[in-house]
Amino acid sequence: MNSLTIRIPEPLKKQLQEYCAKQNRPVSDVVRDALRRHLAVERFQALRRKMLPFAEAQGILTDEDVFRIVS
């Protein structure tokens, strides 16, 4: 596994350390999970933007439309 050095403001570092202490988890694990989730959300949003014109062309305009079709 590789290492990565980042700079964060002191208040954010303190919040992170407090959170990790309460969760009894290493800082690296929490940051790795947060980065993984952030990238997954970004990929999802990019895919959604790409697919939106095709969905709209079929009359799929809301989340409710999607749930109705999938259910």
C-alpha cells in the first residue's frame, strides 16, 4: 500500500482525530473510506449526467419514475 501526505486545517485534523478515537478506528482507515465514498458518488453523478438526456427522451424525469420502472 502506498502513502499519501495531505495538508488539512488544524480544526479539521482535530475533528478527524476525535471521530477516530470515538469510533476506535485508525485515521488512515477513516480517510480511505471517505475518499472511496467520495469517488463513488462522483462517478455516480457523472454517469447520471451522461444518462439524463436518454432518460428524459423516454419520459423518465424524476426519481419516482425510476423507482416505478425498477419496481
